[in-house]
Amino acid sequence: MLRVGKGDKLVKDSNSDYLDGSHILVRTLEDLGVDTVFGLPGGAILTVYDALENSTKFRHILVRHEQGAGHAASGYAISSGKPGVVMVTSGPAATNLVTAIADANMDSVPLVVITGQVATNLIGTDAFQEADIVGITLPVVKHSFLITESSDISSRISAAFHIATTGRPGVVLVDITKTAMTSYAHYNFNQKFELPGFNPKQQPEHQCLQAAIELIINSSRPVILAGGGTVRAKASENLLKFAKLIHAPVVTTLQARGVIPDSDMHSLGMVGMHGTIASAAAVQKCDLLIALGARFSDRVTGKINEFAAYAKVIHADIDPAEIGKNRQVDAPLFGDLNETLNLLIESLTAEKYTAQDRSNWWKYLENLQIEYPLYLDNEHAEESARNGMGALSPQSVIQKVGQIAKKYDENAIFVSGVGQHQMWASQFLGHEKPHNWVQSAGLGTMGYAIPAALGAKAARSNNAVWVIDGDGCFQMTNQELATSRLTGLPIKIMLINNGTLGMPRQWQTLLFNKHYSQTDLHDGPDGWSKEIVYGDGEEKGGAPNSGIPNFVKLAESYDCLAIRVTRLEEVEDAIEKAAKENERPVVIEFVVAKDALVFPMVPAGKSNNSIMYTPTVQPLLDDGNIGNRIEGEE
Amino acid sequence: MVNETKTYTLSILVENKPGVLTRVTGLFARRAFNIHSLAVGTTEDVKVSRITIVTDESQAPIEQITLQLQKLINVLKVQILDSAKSVHREIVLIKVNTRQGKDSVRPEVIGVANLFRVKVVDVAAESITIEATGKESKLEALVQALLPYEILEIVRSGTIAISRGRDIINLHREFGENNL
Ligand SMILES: Cc1ncc(C[n+]2csc(CCOP(=O)(O)OP(=O)(O)O)c2C)c(N)n1
Ligand SMILES: [Mg+2]
């Protein structure tokens, strides 16, 4: 059947196989099983939007800013394990995506990003809304395609999905010219694509496995470092099995929180700049470091040549280039992590391996766990309250959110922005499951949380999506509250309002003599911030700050349930209200102490041995366990 | 110009597609790897190009460089060409001023060329151009020998290299002719 399309051109209907590139694109996405696309239209991609019908098999979610589409796709991908899909127009729309692309690629999140491009014959002429997005994003994508002919669309899009999801996941950008979108070609799905240079290895070599097993058998102080790769590889079950089998403690990177339950006895919590004391001790004093899908980032290792200085290293990763990149490795295990863990477990079981007595090791670590629990920092909150400022301890608020959220939905998803609140969210929420922790680790992108939460909700509408956000981050992307409200994807934002860009402020407190240069979000001309007392009507007692923005009014303008919490006794009730609200997005503003600090902390570039429990306590420097020896050992 | 750090010659087979060279050189730039020289051309299969890059280990071990290169989707194969087991050649064109004050030094310059058994490819009133092919060390020596005269321009092709003997990468066997 023919129908008359726009511009009086004859457009075949989508049942026929002779289609314009725009319909081919839509059909390809449908045939690939895509169920959700995040995007925003514009000139160069309008024909594709024209090809979207009520009958289209995927849902398009209209965001308010392209960066939001990118982060939403990332939240979708992380929480579902499926690739996220983005579609935007050329020029400024494509460049608006750059941050989200870099963010996702850094965290190995599979995304397929489709951008419109000017007509093929206009490329290179500085045409209206022309930007060389393939060139701009080259350093921050896994791969990219420029499509100039409609006959290439189906196979290249299929290839893009294959590349994004195979091997180490990443971002594939597909830039499609208007010419390709509007010219005709025969559509047949299952087009073959040739990628002769792309054959990621799935299984480690036998002799490397043997070497790894040897190291495990001979280790008296092993530790497992679980990185983001364990989550991407869906390896959490095998990870726990493996940890139990070899009776080794597990530390996780920020990215991998939840891959082993925090409540499991093998878990020592997060490792790195703001990790636990026990985790730091475990990596610094171990004789065998088993790194699984971790990339030895500087935030984890601290000063690299003093990291795990006495340890042999087993490193399993899907990306061969990660192995040996930052740290020499004794047993490299290239390949799919889940498969690698399977093989390790099988081989150890076949050798009738039983873990040796490691009670000294465990006793040492357990003592540290007891002696140095997570640091709630109520002192700063109390002091702040005495001064008539934000009275809440952000750590306790976040801890409460974790408890209540999981009481209502044990599979609740937690999404975080970037800053102090992110570290507290990692430390205090209580992470029990993989794929339920969504945040920007590698790039550390402020503003990630709200759009990413939207994406997570789109992927898993049956689960509650809780956002821990900062007042700085919130102001970068809160426009997506409109998307959340209008598309029926309600998210629950717990806004940790400390009135400041808290993380840089913390560094200023500790390293720059409290010179709070440009981190106060209420600074204005002299006296301005002191004139207006925050809080409306009876609700005085909040932090004296400019009140700009009024987060409650802002949230109400998006038809959110909005509550400001300034007193300890209101905290629980407000979170309960949030838990029960299922129609509308929720924004609860907790007015917290400005001076609260994230601890423990390893100062950037310093050895993990210098980890500070509080500004004055450095347990690993003076615990008497010098070098690689621990108490009770020869 | 003799470099202290050991250099490595990488032979990189890539799909002959637009933008591939940018991806390869962009990777070197982004990871702060050095490029001493670079030469590109097609191979026995028009769908495949060969990029020869001379690099060093000042930023990262050579294995890391090759592993990062292999991650590029359009890169088919990366080979480190050991100088003992491969032939390395570079071509250089050197234009020398033959006028020194009132005198012509043309005979002396031609003498140097003859000594090195290299060709003179252009002769003009006040300059001559020498073409030389060889290993980098030989070309270095030639340039040194010409330094007493005024060198006007030097153009170098960058090193290309090929393994000795029957040791080859059979593209079609390895990747399948139709898959390239
Ligand atoms: C896009 C971006 N700009 C700047 C930074 C540097 N930075 C890291 S955390 C932070 C402050 C975040 O403020 P807020 O959201 O209020 O979180 P808090 O640290 O106060 O909890 C800044 C500016 C960043 N990570 N991302
Ligand atoms: Mg803040």
C-alpha cells in the first residue's frame, strides 16, 4: 500500500520492504528488540521522528536536554543489563551529548547513540547545525560509524549493537546523514556485517588459569578486588561462590557496590579514596590480590607503587589492554568474567581444594571492622544545629533512606549524583544487590542522577528508584523532572542540601586552609546571603542561606511531591511519605550540615597506608603491623 | 637526533576506510604515546592498508601500546617488527645549497653523495637534491656528512618495514577474503 508522505513524496508503508532510511532505522531498532529510546527531535532527524507511529514497537521518551537522554540511556543500561539507545539531531544536539557519551564509555556502559547529520553533500561546508560529531567524540567512544547511504543503515545499526554489547561494553555512535535518512533501499533484517578486526576473547588460557590456581593455593592472605566488570558480566553469584570457596575477603570499587551484599561476612565494603579501613588494610597487606573486572584506577590504588606492595596479582578482565596497564600482573586472565570464575571454581573443586586456615588474616580484618566502623559524623551536625544551620547529619539521613527504601522494595534502585553525597550513598545505603546502584564513577559527572534515574525507572518500572542528589548536581539537570512527571516515570529524589559544592569544599577544608573559594552556592554581594533566612513561615531553623532556589517550590512547579526537612524528628516520616508516593516524582530536601566530611579518606596521590579514619587518626600508619606482616604471624 | 630510548617499529594492518588513520594517531595522542615516524599505504589487498609507526616505551610498555591498538575495531593486526628479523627502509630527499659566497660547492656535495652511493635527482643553478634510501642509521650519517654545507630542506618518508623470509601475514587466510 502506498500513502502520500510529507512533501508529496510517495512513501511506501512500513509493511513493504522498500523504505526510506528513516523507516529502515525504525524497523531495524524494532527488529533488534529495542523497547525504549531516549531522545529529542530536530531538523536533521525529523524524518525519523516522522516515521514513529503509535504502532512503533518501542517507546520514545522525550527528554528536556540531550545530555539527559544520554544519562537516561546509561541508567537504563546499568539497571537492566540491556544496551541503552539515544536518538538526537545534528550539531548542538549531538554536542550536548558529549558528556553523557564520555561518561558511559568510561564506565563501560553499552549505549548506541544515533545522531542526525546534515545532507551528505553538505558535509564539510559548515552547513547549518553541522558538527563533526564523529570527530568530536573519537577519543570517548568504543567505535563510531558515519552512514551516508540508506542501504547501510540496517547492517551498521546491527553492528553498532553488537560492538556496544560484546567484549568490554561501551558506546557506539552512529551518525546518519539526512541523505541516508531520506533515500530508499530494500530493507531486510539480519543483514550481515563484517567486523574482521573485532573478536573479543571469551576464555582465559589454560596455563594462566593454572598459574592463578597455584597462586590461590599458596596464598595465606588473599583478597578479592571486585570492580565494575563483575557487575557488567553479571558475575555476582559466581563471585560469592568463589569468595566462599577460597574463604577470601572481598572489597569492591565504587562501581561494583552491591555485587556482593554488604551484609555478607566476606564483604569489607568499598576500597579506595573513601573506602573502609578494613578494605584499605586488606589490599595493602594482602599477599595475593585477585582483581576481577577492575582497572586499578587512581581513586582505588592511591599512590600506585605503594599499592598492594607485597602482593602477587591475578587480574581477570575482558579487556586485555587493562591487564598490566597500571599494575604488573602475575596471572592474567583475559575473557568473560563470569566464565573465568566458573573455570576457577571448577578447577579448584576438581583439585579438591579446601581453603587453608586463614584465621589470623580474618581476625586482623575483623578487628579493623569493629574498631573503625563507618563514620557517621554527628559532631558536625550537632555543631551546625547549635549555630542555627542545617541540623541534619547527611550520613544518617542517607542511612535511613537505605533502610526504608529496602523495607518497601528489596530490589529498590539507588541512583546518585557526584560529590560528598555520592560517597555517603556508597557507604551508607547498604548495597545488597547488583544492578541496583547507578552512578557516574569514572568520569564523575555532576547532574548524572536525575536523568539516569529516569532511565532506570523506564527499564524497571516495578522497582522504586531512589535518587541521592546534591544541591549542586540537582541544579545541573533538574529539568528532567518534567520528563519524569509527564512520562509516568516517577523517581524519588532525596536532595542532600548542604548549600555548597561539598566535595571541593571538603578539599578546601582539608588542603586549602578553609579558603572556600567559589564553593558556596549562596554567595552573592557582601551581606546578601545573611539577609535572607532560609525556610518559609513557621519552618525557620533551616540553614541561613539565600533560599535560591527554593527547591520545594521548584519541585512543586513540576508537580512533584515536595517536602523540606530541617529537623531530625521529621526525617523518617518524610522518607515514608516518599516511599508511598507512586504517581508523582518526589523531592525531599534535607537541610544538612555544611561542614560534614566524607571519611575515611586517602588524600589524592598518597599511599593507601596513609588512609585517615578521621582528620587525626591514621590507623594503618601506626597499628604496629609494619610492612607485609600482621599480628600473630611469623 | 640520535635517541636514547629504544624504538619499536609497529606494522599495523587496518581496514582501508575513512577516518581509520585518525583513530590510530588519535589513540597515540590520547594515551601520550610517541610517534617518531609514520608511513601509510595500501597492501596486496585494496581493502587493507598498512600503517608503519616507529614508537618508544617512554610512556608505556610496547605491549600496552599494541593492546590498545588492537582494541580499535578497524585494526586487523598489530605486529612488532624486530630489527633483526625484518628489513627497515626509509627514503629521504635532501636539498643542499651549492652556492657558498661566490664559489660553487657542487662537486663536493656530489662527492658526498657518491661516497654514500646515493642518487642526485635534481640539479639547479644553486642547489642540488639528493635521494637516499636505507636504514635510519645510514640516512642519519648522510645528513651528518652534509651538515658542513647548507641544507635547505629535508623530506623524509618515515620508516617502512617488512619481515625477513617466508614469515608473512596471510590476510586472506587469517580473515577470509570476503570478510575484509
Ligand atoms: C560536571 C562537573 N563539574 C564539576 C565537578 C567537580 N565537582 C565534583 S563534586 C562537586 C560538588 C557537587 O556538589 P553537590 O551536588 O552539592 O554535592 P555535595 O558534594 O555537596 O554532596 C563538584 C563541583 C564535577 N564532578 N562534575
Ligand atoms: Mg551540596
